Amino acid sequence: MRIDRFLFFVRLARSRTLAQAIVAEGRVRLDGKRVAKPSEEVRVGSAITFPARGEIRVLKVLALPHRRGPPTEARACYEVIDEARPAT
């Protein structure tokens, strides 16, 4: 699944366009490597690092969603690895 779709489907970005912009700015890392394109593939077990509300979040992908569902369904697709810390 594309990383922009994943961020949108699990409700970490309000729109897919916003998710694409975050990725295009180079602010997202996938398995420790900077993501350059929104079409980068996310797989189960991947680690995603990205800024959210002035904090850095690190997530582990548990499942790939098939749609943008309710928040409880979205949260079941990932787990927070590292608690949020202030972005510098």
C-alpha cells in the first residue's frame, strides 16, 4: 500500500493530499530511511516515523487497511512504538 494512502486511511492525515505533501517535504521515514515519494510501499511490520502536532511519532504497521474506517478500526492497524517527543 502507498504510504500516503496508509496515513490517510489510518486517520493520521486529514486528507490524502495533505499526506502526500507531508511525504513530499521529506518529513516521513519508513524503516529509518527518508521517504522521497508518496508512492513508497508500506508493508506489515514497517516502522513509520513522522511529525504530528509538533511531536515526532514512531509507529509499527500491524495491518493494511482496506478503507478509511472509524477511528477504532484505524487504530487497530498500527501500534505506537515510541511515545511522542517534541520535534526540534
